[in-house]
Amino acid sequence: MKVTISVIKADIGSVGGHIAPSRRLMDTVRAHVAEGGKGLLLDSYISHNGDDISILMTHTRGEDDEAVHRLAWEAFEAGTEVAKEQGLYGAGQDLLKDAFAGNVKGMGPAVAEMEIEERPNEPFLFFAADKTDPGAYNLPLYLAFADVMNTPGLMLSPKMSKGFRFVIMDVNCTEGDRVIELNAPEDLYDIATLLRDAERFVVESVWARATGEQAAAVATSRLHNIAGTYTGKDDPVMLVRAQMSCPATG
């Protein structure tokens, strides 16, 4: 069965500066997703990393689904009202638009999604980072999916030995999304050259060459250029599949 894993993250208010959401703010977002997700989601999990609230969801509606994105957006709007009532710092600061427009991409929240053919046991990892940008994941992804000294499965597994395709975005390109696709191990040095410049070249996704399946999705965008000027850090989220044709969690 095809399943979509979606994580949507936003900073909509914090106690004492950029520290953490209030308990009532978290409860409001959690209750909104639980109620609105009935009949829409398979499952959900609400968490926070620093002052960023992440809504992790599984469903069968594919990527960029309007109903799923609207649910997250409206949960953040409901939370923003609570943040304003409580006088929290930065209430609604990641909601850069006034109205929902189909999906949340380009509207402020960070998004990472992947539609997969679910395996009998489907392990995946969810990463959240605060006070940084998506380039923070460059080195971990390079080590996990390209460095045999870190991941021996790249030598030992018949599927993993075929390598992985890295989709890398130039986030400094303001005219549109400029992406570069490189294959490991053939383009190993080229991949390393780009990823060393973590403020410009950022991994957007990783794909298993043996199966064609997506192995990782990063909330990579030109978010800081949406308003034409640098508007803040991106505080990215990331999804990574593990085991079988992907690196083991160990």
C-alpha cells in the first residue's frame, strides 16, 4: 500500500524568547489535528524542538495534498490565536501569508514529505533542527548514504552497493528552484564539493538507485528569499527511511 509521510513545522509562539511553546499552545495544535484528522489521517504525532512545533502525519493522499496541508495550516492558525492571548514571543511568526492557498509551501512553514510503498516493517527517522538551516543535514546525509567508512552496508548490501542519487538545491538562486542531481559513488567528489558549501548547496532528497525509491526528504526551500530579503533561519525538518535498501539506524 502506498503511504505518505508528511511533516509540517512552524514557529507560532514561544515562552521567554525563542525557547519553547507553552503547554496550552501545544495542546491546542494537538487537539485541532486530532479532531480535523478524523477520516483524513492514518496517524499523527505532535512534537516541538525548541520553539518550533512539528506535525508529523501519515496518510494515503499523496504529497502536497490540499486537505492535509490545510489541516496543518489551520492548526497553526488556532495555535497562533492562543499565543496572542498568552502574549507569547513571536506569535504566528512563521505564518508569512494571510490566507491558505492550496498547500503551505512558500507560506512560511517547513515541509518534508515522501510517498512510499510501505514495507512489512517500515522504519523511518524524523529529524528536527532549530536555529539553523537545511545545510545542517548535509554532512549526516553524505556520511549515511555515500561514505563506506561510516555505512558498511554500502559495500555489503547488493541493493545499497548500487549507490544513491543526491538531489541538491542551490538555495541562493532567487529566480526559481535550481537543482543538481549527482550519483554516488561515481560523483562522490562533486557531491562533497557542493555539500561543503552548506549555506548555498543543500540536499533536497536522496533516492536509492537500485529500487528508484526515495530514501530521504529534507525541508529545503528558498524560504529566506520569499520576501526578497533574508527573513530568518529555516529550522528544517527531515525524514529518512532505514533498513533493507537504506542505511541501518545504527
